[in-house]
Amino acid sequence: MYKVAIIDDEPIIAEGLFKTMAWEKWDCRVVGSAYDGREGLALIRKEQPDIIISDINMPEMNGLQMIAALKSEFPDMQLIILTGYREFEYARQAIELGVSRFLLKPSKMNELEEAMEAATARLKRIEGGDIAEITAAETEAEKEKEAVYHNEANSFIVKNALEYIRDNSKEKLRLIDVADSVYVSQWHLSKLLNKHTGKTFSEILNSARMDRSKELLKDPSLRICDVAEMVGFQDLAHFSRVFKKMEGMSANEYRNTHS
């Protein structure tokens, strides 16, 4: 039996779906509902549903990043998006990330039923189900398609994580802060960053800080201790060690060379 989670910031919609859909028709059961993105992610990580029906235009939530996070951590999970957000480019990106169906509110019952039919059929193909008409070739094609979505989602997460690190490198930034910003666990993000960049989170953060510090060092009115603090180092000695290790010269030597 497939597990379903419903996420919508309008409780009347979430409860309506739970009560009106004939879940047993698709061999499904609803394992829980949530009313915002954070609560939804907690539910998903706890229950690990096979199918999610979710809005993506909710407060304090980046819908595309949440889609990418789910497809990255749970590549076989089927996502049915039910939203009032009508931007075509947004829908295109969501589909590229692996959304099964993108439905606009208000959706008709037959649209929802078709979405459930497609989602469960895809799950059976991924599993290599026991239905006669599902051929080995179809199953393999479905797995390849999911792999593409998975890679696209991973790249999307890494791109957004790197942007977040760069934009916030002067702060006392932790891996968990970045992971929260892209809706994945810190363990999963660490693995993705290392796979896509060949660097650890600490190395990426220090690299962003060094890039910023080299720009600031061109200003002779700034003391090196000021630059160190401005890029996120509380300790001048630590800044000096990192700069020398990464740039092959001291910050003062760099300033003299590039002033």
C-alpha cells in the first residue's frame, strides 16, 4: 500500500482531499497532513510517503527548493503540485525537477484522480511491478528518467547552497544554516557539496571569504584586522593562516602585490 502526505496552508483543502478522494482505489492511504512547508518536511522525513500532494506557494517557503530537496533525498517519491501560482516559468522548472503533475487551483476531481493514477503507475514502473503490461524496457526507461530528475534536483540544491554561502559568508555560518535554507539535512547537503565541488563546507566557506577579502584588501584605508572581521573571521591569526594556506602568501604581501 502506498503512503500519501498532503501539504497545504489552507486546512480546508487538505482536509477536503483527505475525506473526498477514494484512496483505496489506488491502493493508497494518507499518513498525515501538514499546513506549512517546515511542518510538511518534518512529516515527510518521519513517514517517508510514496506520494505527496502539496501546494508550493506557502509562507516562508521556496517551492522550487523544496521540490528539489525532496527529489534529491527521496528520488522515487512522486510529487503532485496543487497550487494557485500560475507563472509558466515556475511550472516549467518544477516539471524539470521531477514533479509528476502540476495542477492549478481550483482543480477538478478528474484531474486529481488522473494525477493519482499517473503517480501510482510510475511507482509501479520504478519498482518493476508485477503488472503484465509493464515491460522491462518501460521500467528501465522510468528509472533513467528519475535519475535525470535526481541529478537536476541535486544540481539545483548545490547552486542555491553555494549562492547562500557566498551571500552570507561574513556571518557565523554553519552547515545546518545552509541546509535549512535549501530544505535538506546537513548530512545530505555535505555529501552533495563534496560530490559536486570536491570540497568540504568549511573549504567552500573559506574560499568565499577569501574572494571577498581580496577585494577588500585593495582598499588601503582598511586594516587587515578590519578585513578579517568584515569577511567573517573573529580571530586575525586564524584569518592569516587561512589566507596564507589558500593564496600562498600573506594578506599583507597580497595587498602590496595588488595595490
